[in-house]
Amino acid sequence: MKNYLKTFIVFVISLTIFNTINAATDPFYSCDPVIDAWVKANKNEFSNISRTELVKFTSVEKQMAIFRSFTPQRKAQIWNDKIAAFLSEQTLNEKEIKFIVEITSAISLENLFDAKNKKTFELVTEAWEKRMKSELGWSQNKIMSFSYSWMTETELKELFTTFFLQSSSGCICNSSYWCLWINRGVCAIGGCSIGGECGFLGSKQCQGMCVTIEEPQQ
């Protein structure tokens, strides 16, 4: 009886440890449980989609959740493809092109998108964003067009012209700059938190939802 009880206790402890580890390592792609489950169920199918295929999803929340499921290598490829698309839409001078080549070279190393290098990624992208303002004289809107979404400005405009979107159901922002830029109101911080895909090249933690502001009735 004692041996049985001892074996049972060891089993319970082992199961608890296993469940704790499993919960800690279970991927989390969206604060919206429906979208999170959808991405997990289709992760293999999404693993090799291109940027142009990704932007066809008519939900920002779904796009961000899918992107979070990518490997660091796939994330690097998506962003390099986006930058190439940005260049095709812009007329840039030699100084601007040189700076962008510097960024794409760093992105191509891929390890920037590895979770182990999260702090380095944040510091590097913060420095790039400051230099874009100080050295290139870029506005916040132009910086966001370049690096705050894998969608080009044209693709974003088409998305929000075709689909009337209300408040977001997922965790997709960390500042109101982004929500205002995509015509989704302001960023309500709190109520959700998920790693990555906000800010410059998605280097920041997403900590809020875009919400529309109702006009007060007269």
C-alpha cells in the first residue's frame, strides 16, 4: 500500500510538472481565443505562405496571429519582401536607399527575429527609427508605412476601403499612432498582452486593442 501511495504521489507530481512546462511553452498567437485556435489548427498550412498571400487575409488580427506562428527565417523573409514592395512604391534619394540597404542586410541575418534576441531587436529598431527621423527627416507616417506593417500603404488603403472594420478583437497595438494610421480609432492599453508584431518591424510587445471613439450625442 505504501509503495502504491508513493508511486501515485510521484505520478501526480510528474504530471503537474509536465502540465506546467507544457503551459509555459504552449504557443500563444492571439488574445482572441477563436483566432488563436484557428492559427494553431492551420499552423502547418500557414508556415510557408508568402507576404502577398498573408496580406490577402481581410483581418489585421488574423494576419498578426499568423505572423506570430512563423519561424524567425520566415519572418525575416516577409519583412524583406515588404521592404522591396515599399521601395517599388517610393521615390527615394541615395541616402535613403543606402540606409534601407543597411536595414535589409541586418534583417537577412534572421537572428534578429529569434525570441532569444528580443532585447537586442528592440534596441536596434529603436535606433533605426530615431535615425530615420534625425538623418532622413522622415515623418512618423512614412516610418510606419515602411516598418509598422508588412502591408504597403496601398494595400492598407485597399483593405480598409473594401472592408468596414470596427474595434479590434485582438491585441494589435502599443500606441495610438498605429490605430489612427489604419483608421481604427485609438489604442486602449490593457486587457491583453502578447509578444511581438507591434512597432518598428514588429519588435515591440502588443499591449492593447484599437477601439473606435463614439462621438458624443448632442
